[in-house]
Amino acid sequence: MLTTKEDQILTHLVELLELPDSAYEKAKNRYEDLGEWFGRDESRCANNSPHIFPQGSFRLGTAIKPLNSEEQYDLDLACNLRDGISASTHTQENLKNLIGYELADYRKARGIHAPLEPKHRCWRLEYADDLSFHMDIVPCVPETSTEIKAIFDSITNFGMDTDLAEKVSALAVGITDDRLENFKQISDDWLISNPEGYAKWFANRMQTSKDRGIVFDKAQVDELPLYKRKKPLQRAIQLLKRHRDQMFINNPDSKPISVIITTIAGYACTGNESIRQTMVEVLSALNAFANSGSTELLNPVNPAENFADRWTMPKYEHLQLKENFALWVSTATRDFHFLASNADPDQLAQMAKARLSVTPSKDALSKILGVNTAASSAYVSTPRSVSRPEAKPWRREG
């Protein structure tokens, strides 16, 4: 239950970022339809026990509206063929082509005009209708028992609870990538991914104090999350992602990637039921990482993977990824401190528009703050510039 004005303000702002119910429903209908297609009797994959499941922000419940109407909704999926195909029987190219043939047939059957587009690790399928979507479908197969054991040992050594580690490691998969030298060869050296395991880890981290002790054995394995009942951690991440998108609107290649924000936020979360206090924890952790000088953020469900590996790669040096991460954290810290501590509805509305690209209701803000609307309208405020951020710690006050 919200107990502070700050919580209510942040809740009002994040609700403006939420996807409409129609977007979730359409996403759900589309991936379920795709799953039925792969499982039909005529499917080339019918005997391979195909499993289609969502991953990324839709799966985690951290998706937000696009910044503008020209952007598409992005639904990330995986197609896991659980029987009859493995790294010892098929090349990555074989697997990707098999999935591609089925997607090509699906596209024709559903009257999708845009061509099927190959990406390095996936296939992209675009819908152009009243709600533009593109779906990225990653072909994958289950990892071997040997690799699963190695992952289990690694994540338990890394500090994960044994029970959770057992569930997480069992979900590891090998994925295709046409940039690898062995893409066209039989080889057991495939890239390891674990989007379902990451979703379990995240579900465990986002539990509030009321949820502690619940075991997420069936943590939305195939269904999109219950997006109407967001946890404070999900809401904090949504706000931070939108602030990042707006800040890097003219330089998107340099913006911090979502998985870094989500992972640091997940580690920082203590189960607080307040959005404001959760944001305090998350911003503190983001600042600590930015100030540490570290270029290593390990995947909690596969510590062999460094989410920040591009920060030190010469080919990305021009993007200044590490420096831009630190700049964004500094700016976000100051801006959210302003949003959570300012008592003037006009200034709050201006800041929300400038930093989050949303237009909050001044009447709603005035009501939350207990300010007379007419009196607040008479006050002419001056927007603050954030071109030269001077971050201040967003501490608990009082």
C-alpha cells in the first residue's frame, strides 16, 4: 500500500509509460498462434517437441511504450526444439534454416507482407496493422546434461540458492549465431543462453516482503507476466528505461542496454514495497557500479557471460559505453531526486515531459501534493537544465 506522496507521484508517472492492454493481448495471441503453428501435425518440427516462449521485457513485465508512434513494439521469443535435435546431430545453420522454413510458411499463411528477415541470432517477423509489432524468434535446443551441471556449479559458487540454481540451470539452451566460425559445422561449442532461467531469477528478486518464501516453480513459463499487478522493482526499471531512452534519443547506439539496468536493479532489490525506496536502492547500486570502474557485470544465470563486455571492445570504443553509462546514472539520479522531492506540480510536469516524454495530469499531481490547482497555475516555474549533470545522492529523507 502506497504511504508517501513520492510513491504516488512515481506511480502516476509510470502508469503513463505502461503498454495498453491491447498490446499485451495482441502479443500473447501472436506468440500463442505461432506456438500452435509449430506444433501442428504438418509442421517440420512436429516431432521435435517445439516450445515457443517469450523473453526480454515482455516476459519480465518491464516493457514500456515506444517513445513515438513510428517505433514498433518489440516481442522477443525463443523456439526451443526439445527432442531429436542437438549440437551433436545438427549444425546451427541446420537449426536456423529449419525454423526459418516454418516461419516462412507461417508468414504466407497469415498474410504477412513484410519479408522474413534473418538476423545474426534470430529471425525477425514484422506485422503491420493497427499495432505494429516485430517478433524476433531465436532458434535454440536444450543444453547437454554436462553443460547444465557446469552451469549449476558455477551459479551456486556465485552465491545462488541451491534450489533456485537447480531450476535455473535446467533451462539453459544453446542458440544459433551466424557470426561463429562453427555455424556451418557439427560442434558442441554453441553460445549458451538462458532467458527462462533469467526470468526465474528476476521473479525471485522482485518478490516483495509479502512474497518472501514463495517458490516460483511455475513462474509464468509460457504466459506473459501478470502485467496489471506490477511489483516496485518492475516499475522502477520501467521509469529508468524511459529516462535512458529519452536521454539517448539522438544517440541510441550509446545508451546503456536494458539487461545491465535490469540485472543491477535485480541485485539491489530487497523486497521493499515502496517504489520510492526501491528506486533509492536501485540508483544507489547503479551509482556504485558506475563509480567502481568495473567493466564486468556477470549474468546471474551464467557467470561465464559478461553483460558489459562491449565496454572494452575496440570496435565499440567510439560509442564510449562505459562513460555514457556513468553519465546516464548521474543524470538519472539527479532527475529522479527532483521528481520525488519537488512539491510544485508545474515543475514536476515540466520535468516529466522533458525527461520521460510523458504528460502527467497537473490536477492529479496537485491532488497528490495537496496543492490548490489555481494557486499552482499562477506560479511560473523555470525548468532546470540537465546538460551538465551534477548528481546528488537520492537518499531517504527524514
